[in-house]
Amino acid sequence: MSNAVLKDRLQVYGQLMRIDKPIGTLLLLWPTLWGQWLATHGHPNPLILLIFVAGTFLMRSAGCVINDYADRHIDLHVERTSQRPFARGAVSGKEALLLAAALALLSLLLILPLNSLTLLMSVPAVVLAASYPFTKRFFPIPQAYLGIAFSFGIPMVYAAETASVPATAWWLLAANLLWTVAYDTAYAMADKPDDLKIGIRTSAITFGDYDVAAIMLCHGMFIAMMTLLGMQQGLGLPYYAALAVSCLLIAKQYGEIRTRDRKLCFKAFLDNNRVGAVIFAGVVLDFLLRA
């Protein structure tokens, strides 16, 4: 294989993995980090931290590859995805499946040093990540399924750090599920005209004229659950200040999604990275000030 051909294949595989678009990895990583800091009271194991950061990148990349494989006959008809590798005929189904399998295998190798409970929980995590893309064919709110998949790093990191999965982990998973439904519905609003033509299902279509209200309700429930979590965990002012800033960021998103402008809806989706980062900063600072 010539250098030019190799470079082209690597570029295509990088596009399949969304290496140039880290937003998905970040939205997957922030809740995992919240969970790790809470599970360890601000003293995460450095090796476990490194494993979960790398594993988050690999599993998100594998999920993107599977998603493009599942949507290989759809993306061509969606404005935002019309230049993805499958849509422009730059990759084969076999290549994509082999790439996804390799990424999943690397993820498995990463967690081998961890305890048996974490290894056991990796099975449903992989199943959720691999099956989500196909839920858009039959499930009215596939974003809820994505919410579970995007939240499974939380109980896994609790298992890795404490060899147990307490009720707090599941509460945090439920809160993050609501947040995921909120931001991914905004994402779906950007594709709504195309999705209606194609016939796939999304929460933006299911909620109909109440899409904006549903997003803000999910955001509100998310913040409420995170507030109760802070009270249960005995967190202090830095954490609640972070939640207050998050509320302001979410309010700004409302001004964007209420227009239902496709570009502004997508911008609102991207802006959730700030929400995740601010909450993480609040958790970290809270524990640092206790030291």
C-alpha cells in the first residue's frame, strides 16, 4: 500500500471516528468524570482516570463508526451528513465493521487491569453503544436510549473505583439521561426536516410542537436532580455556583432553540459542552477546598 493510499484510508477512518469533532467524546466524558470525583471524594486513581479518558474516546469512536454503518443509506439524504464517508462512497461496510471491532477490542484491553465488576459492566455498555443507531428505526425517543448509553460510564467508574455501584451512581445516570435527551433533541431539531422526509424517528419529531418545552423540561429536571445529588453528597458553594452558571448557559440555549433555526439548534447542542465542563469544575473545586 502506497503512502498516499494509506494516508487517504487513515483520513477516512478518522472521519468515521469523528476525530475532528470531539464534542461527542466530551459530552460522554464529563458525566464519567463527575462520577469518578464523587465516587472517590475528589481523589481519583490516576490509572483509572487515564483508562476511562482513553476508553471514552475509543468507545465513542466505535459508536460513531457503527452509527455511520447503520445510517449508510440515510446520510446521503441529510444535508448535514451528506459528505460523510459512506454518503460519498469513500468506505465499505466491511472496513467500517472491522474498524469498529478494532476500537471495541482496544477498549476491552484497556479495562483488563480493572476489577471483575467493571469488566462485567462493560458488556451492557458495548451492547448499548452498538445497538443505539438502530433504535432510530422503531423507537419514538431514541435519545432516551442514547442517554443510557452515554451514562453507562458512571456506574462503570464507580465499579472501578469502589468495586460497587451505589444508588448515587444510578441517580447520577438518571440525571445524565435527562440531560442527554435535552441536548440531543436540540441536535435532532437541526435535522428535523430531513428526518421527516426519510421517515426515521427522533425525539424532535415525537415531541412535535412541544420540542422546545420538552428540552427545557428535561434540562430543568436534570438541574433539580443534580441539586438533590449535591445535597445528598454534602457538596458546598462551588458546586451550587456551578449549577447556577449552568442554568444561565441553559437559558441562553433556550433563546437559540426557540427560533427552531437549524444552525442555532446545532449551536445550542454544542454549547452543552460548557454545561458539562462547568459542573465538573464545580465538583473538583468543591473537593479541593475541603483538602
